[in-house]
Amino acid sequence: MSHKSSTVALRASLLYVLFAGLWILFSDRLLDQAVEDKERLMQLELYKSLAFVAFTGLMLFLIMQQLLHREQKKNRGAQKSGRADAAAK
């Protein structure tokens, strides 16, 4: 993995940690203030957590799909370049 790739991965991870931390902290407080019934609160917290997992799973899928597509494109370009170099010799 190149230095640039590592930097991008680190930034993405830190952004995720920041977003996830803020989401957990503030969404729990907001729900706690908005809902008085403890049973209903627990149910909404479960739905909120499942929505967060689904959203972050979708984001991970889309990011991985994009990165793999770029990698495949780069590999195809390198293969074409290798063939062109071999043909020139």
C-alpha cells in the first residue's frame, strides 16, 4: 500500500470515528429528551442503532466498490502498458 493510500485510509477512518462518536453521543441525548416512555425509548434506540449499522455498511460497500473499481482500472492500464512495452522490444 502506498503512502498516499495509507493517508487516505487513515483520514477516512478518523472521519468515521468522529462521525460515529458524534452520532452516538448526540442522537442518544436527543432521543432521551424527546421520549419519556422508557420502553418506547429502548425500542427507538434499537431502530436508531440498526439504521446506523445499515447506513455505515452501505457507505463501506460503496467506498470499497469504488476503490476496487479504481484498482482494476489501474491494473488494466498497467497490463496494457506492459503489452505495449513487450511489443516494442
